[in-house]
Amino acid sequence: MTGLYDLHTHTTLSDGEMLPLELLRRMSVLGYTTVAIADHVDTASSPLVLPTVAAIRESARLFGIRFLPAVEITHVPPEEIHALAQRARKEGAEIVVVHGETVVEPVPAGTNHAACICRDVDILAHPGLITDEDAALAAANNVALEITSRGGHNRTNGHVVRVAQRTGCRLVVNSDAHAPHDLLSAEAKMAVARGAGLSAREAEEVLALNIEELVRRP
């Protein structure tokens, strides 16, 4: 099991406000033990982001953080998601997030499906009004669905929880943090989970995520 985790955060390497080490320092003070920096990438930027962020691994250790280099594949044609996820793995990504079909951005239709059938994807972020069919595929391929605290994206948290419960899909709770005020305390993270419709026991299970089970590839 792991302690407090966040597998979806952003820094100045994409559209975040914090330097990578500032983010990790702030999260260590909040009690986090596992953090993935998942800056936005597309087919042009992936080779630039991952080698840069990997340089902070030792500094993260000194802050008491297990740091996971990651990416969030964002606004990419669905047909390109599989190849880009594979490439990100080869470039050092330990977590691959796909920017799902949130109801507040013009994400291409078919993005959720492409992520759910890809075994190199770990998390489908803010998947909007995801279908039961796609969630079942996510469950079969070890792709977790995200409950998010991010404004706008969180409008469909309750729907995501109900679909995940029907289909047996794994859930994670992330901040999608871009700025210091987005970071969640343990209490705030529990409130996000409960507010999405999880019982206290279910929320505790989701927040006690076994990271090794999530990242272990078939």
C-alpha cells in the first residue's frame, strides 16, 4: 500500500504555475509520499518534457517523495494515442495519463475509447460522461478512471463513480493541480472522494491505492 498520493499534477513544463521542485516540496509538507508530475504532452513535446523532469528524482527523494515521471497525453487525435503512450514509456514515463473527454473542453470524440483499450495507459483523467462499454474495457486493461478536484472537470465525478462501480473499474483521486491552491490536504482529498458518491469505506480503499498494482504492466 502507499501513503498519500497524487498521480496527476502540472508544472511550468506545461501550463502549471510551480517549478517541479516547488510542487514536490509543497506536497511533502502536506504529507504526500507518492507524486507523479504529468505535464501535458503531444507528439511534438513528449521528448522534451520527460528527460527534463527526470532530473529531479534525487531531490524528490531528499524531500521524502517517491517521484514518478509521467505525462498527460492531451488533445491528441485518438488514432495517435497508442503510439504516443508507447513512446512515452520508452522515454521514461512511469505513469501515462490520457486527458479524457471532459465536458468543458473540446477533446476529440473517441479519446476515452482509445485510452481504455491501450495497455500502456494507466489513468484516464476526468473522462466526462464515459460509457459503461469503455469503462469495462478500461477495467480489462488496468486503466484507472479519475475522480478529480479540478473545477469544471469535476462536474461528472458522480457519473464516473457510478460507471466504475457497475463495471469494476479502478478509481483514483487526483488534484490535476496547476497552482499551489489546487493542492489537496488529506481531508480535502477525502471530501472529494465522498462528494463523488463513495462511501467512507470505499473512499478509504481508493485513497489507499496500491501504486504497484496500478503501474504493473501485463
